[in-house]
Amino acid sequence: MKLLKILAELHWGYAIRRPVFSAAQPTVRAPPPTTLLGALARAYTTIKQIPEITTQGGRLFSSTIKLLEICPWATLALIDERLINPVIGPIETHDILKAVIAPYLRRENVYPGSAMLYGPQPHGKIYAPSMNVTLAYFVQDEYADELMRSAYGIVALGCKEAVVSIKEVHLVDFTEIHERMVKTAFYFPKKAGIPLSGGYVMDLFTLPKAEHFELAKVKDLSKLSEEFIIPLGSIEVQVSHEAAVVKDAEGDVLLIPREVMRGDK
């Protein structure tokens, strides 16, 4: 595998809805791996002329699953300290919107002119204008050049309004190292290591698994989500036995699930 690294500039920030919420719409603190894959998949599938929905074994999937087969993991580093609070991390704001709430009302309250058809709804977003972030994708060697070209087609992270500009794209080699004490700026699963020094926040992210991208199916989100450590800069970490540690040619260290290195994902 190779590491596809992308330097992106956010236009105003991002908004990525948490699953299972209906009334309030808070956002996650950073784009999870599934969002990063979706952003690249949008460009990749457009170039390959793959439709948004595909089938496998008679089941419906988002076409992002095509990318998952050749890119099993993605992570991100919040590298722009200008817009990261050193204590609470990225700043979440809320827009109060007038939303249609008819689907949640009793039938007798739904009629033309009903005062109950609409309600206030807070929509969360991370406000970070012109913030730089580094995206990192683990990609199969034979698809590396193709995905590098596709990376220039990334236009948003999260909702389509969360526009980004791609400033740099390059491929780098990496090697697995066996150090148990490392420093990293890229987010990683909580089970992968214990932070020892440096600022960080935690959040619940969806995992890049095939089941996550299946459509028209009720899913057990507890099996598709996991707590992640999001560094607010470079932090020192004691690595657990469940993680593989890689160091790329530029000196950056990343913690990833060991099964990604084994090729089990």
C-alpha cells in the first residue's frame, strides 16, 4: 500500500450530522473515516462513471463501497492551530432553522395551516474559515496513481455546502515501525493507544465497513461506531497491541487498526 496525502483548505468549516438524531442536529468534531472515503469516492466514481448506488449480491450499497475495496482506511490531522481551541478543540456553532416536523406529529395535528407543522431545529457546524487539514488515505499500489488524480476532484467534506479547496496531493511510501511510544497528529481509534501528553478531544465515529454503506437496511450502529482520539496538534501516545504504527517518508506517524495492515478489511 501507499499513503495518499492531501492538503485541503476549508472554505468555512464543515457539518457532518451524527446518526440517530432527528430534532437536534449536532455535528461530529472532525470528519470521520467514512466521510473522508465518501469525499474521495464522489470524485473517483464520477470519473469512472459509476452510479451513486450499486448492487452486490442483490443488496443495495452506496458506490463508496467501490472505493472501500481499494482504500481500506482514512484519517485526518487538524494541523491549523489558528482555529483550534487548545482545550475544547474545534468550535461548534448552531444555526437555528425553521424545519418541517410533520413526520413526527400525530395525524390530527397535520393539516393546512396547522401551527405545529414547523419547529425550531438547531443544526450544528464546525466554524473554521480557511482552516487547513491534512487527509491521509491508505490505498492499494495498483490504484494509487488513479486515486491521486481523483483527489483533485474532492469538493466538500460532509454536507455538500462544506466546500474545500485542494492545495496539494502526493503519494508517499510508509513502513511499519514497532515503537510503543510515538507522537502523532492524526486521529485514531481509542483502542489503538493511550494519550500521554498533548491536547485532544474524543468523539464517536462511524467505521469504514461495508455494512455502513449498505442502503435500505436497519443497522446496529453500536457495531459500526467507535470512539476516536482527535489530537489538537501533535500528541504523545502509548501504543496498544491492537494498533499498527506506520511512519511515512515525510516523518509523519499514524496509528491504524492492525487488521488494516494485515489486509483483513
